[in-house]
Amino acid sequence: MPPRKEPDASASVPCFYGAELRYLREEAGLTLEQLAEGSFRGISLLSQIERGERGMPMDLALHCDKVLKTNGFFKRHCETAAKARRAGHPAYFADIPDLEKTATTIEDWAPFVLPGLLQTEAYVRTLCRTAKPWDEPENVEVKVRARIKRAEIWKRKDRPAYWAILREELIRSPLLPPEEMAEQLEHIANLIQSTRGILQILPETASRYPLMTGMARIMTFPDAPPMVWSEGPFSGESIDYPPLVTDYRRSYDLLRAAALPPEASLALIKKAARDYRNESTQET
């Protein structure tokens, strides 16, 4: 059996919160199963909270205070830990990073900007400045750090299986200068290959296709129903109503059929990266 991974309580507020939960649970001589009993929550959630990977729902905080006799500790600090987890993300997006960590599969459709999990720092920073030019520079940097931190899921052995479909215009009409755009596309190619993900490009010649009016992300989970995340400039929506999820699933499958094959798509990304790299060299 591999050694147990101890949470680093100094890493963040959620990690401290989780480490304290583990310490107090073990001090009480309870297993995860025993602590979860009567809470209507699973042991996998408790384990993830202890590792600082998931947020503590208030009903579970109250349950832990009661069972562990902690005089309201988890209730008092539940929202503080939640705020720390939300740092850099808009309130409507707060639950998505945690869901990404537990997803079995993630399927992205990106008609307007590259998916967040594939973005480099330069791309995130430019995107944030473009979307909200009035935002303070320090706020932009907080958002950049939060976005890049989400990509840490690619380092996990239990990372989700990933599939992305991008419009070719995102590659041909660059958001960044040539050198940074080359780095962005190289990053995508390397990430897709190293994680054995799948990338498809919807060609510029496609004039009619499903989901052409907005982005969509379909996520599946080992112990929860699938859901769809759809997002606009300043708002987002989680969709788990089965008939709607089915409609999104059918639309995504049709979009797959309209896109270039994975090998051709990856070759297109690599060639575009080389072209931008050559362009940046000529400029200097």
C-alpha cells in the first residue's frame, strides 16, 4: 500500500481547514466511514476535504462539529475556507474548479476563446484585460493565478479524460503576439499529447454546426449525474436536467462529426505554432 499523502496545512486556508478535520477525526478515533455516517455525504467528499481539494458544505460542517464536539469550529470557518477557494474566480464559477478535480470526463467546446484548462499565463492575462479593461492590475493577477492553478489537475494520476473541440478561427485570428501565440499553441499540443487527451478543430469552412451560439462543457462523474456548464461574458449556468443534458450530448457528438480528425487537428495546431514562431523570429 502506498504511503498516505499528508495534507500540507500551510499551503492554503482550505488545506489548513482540511488538515484540522483529519487531525480531529483521528484524535476522536473515527474512520472516514464513521464520520460520514448520518451526514448524507460520501466518504470520498470527506477525504477530498481533508486533502484541501474540495469545499466543505455547511450541512457537513454542522455534522462534523456535532460528531467531533468541536464547539462550532467548522461552522465558523466554513465560509472563510470557501472564500479562499473562490479567490480569483467569479461567484457563479466557484464550484467548477472542485468539479473538475472529481470529473471522470471533461468535454469542452470553445467557439470564442480557448478553454481555460488549456490557457497559458499570457493568454489568461490578455483575456482578462480585454474582457474587463477597467479591472485593477492586482485583480487581474489574482485571476491569472487562479486560472493557472486549475490546470494542476493535469498533474494528477486520476485526471479526467479530456476532449476539446476548437474553432479554427481561434488559431488563425490570434489574441496574442506571434511569439506568445506560438507558446500557447505549443502548450496545447504538448498537453494533449502528454495527457493522452483528444483535440479536434472545427474548420473555417464549417458555416453551420451544432452549439454555434455558445460554449459548452460536459462533465461526467463517478458518483453523480452528468452536467453541462455554459458561460457568457459575466454569468454562467450549471445544467443537470437530464433531457437538456441529453440534447447537449447529441449536439456535441454531431459537432465531433463536423470537426477534423484528431491527428489532422493536432498537426494543424503544430503547424500554426511553427508559423507563429517563424513570424516572431522575422520580427526580431
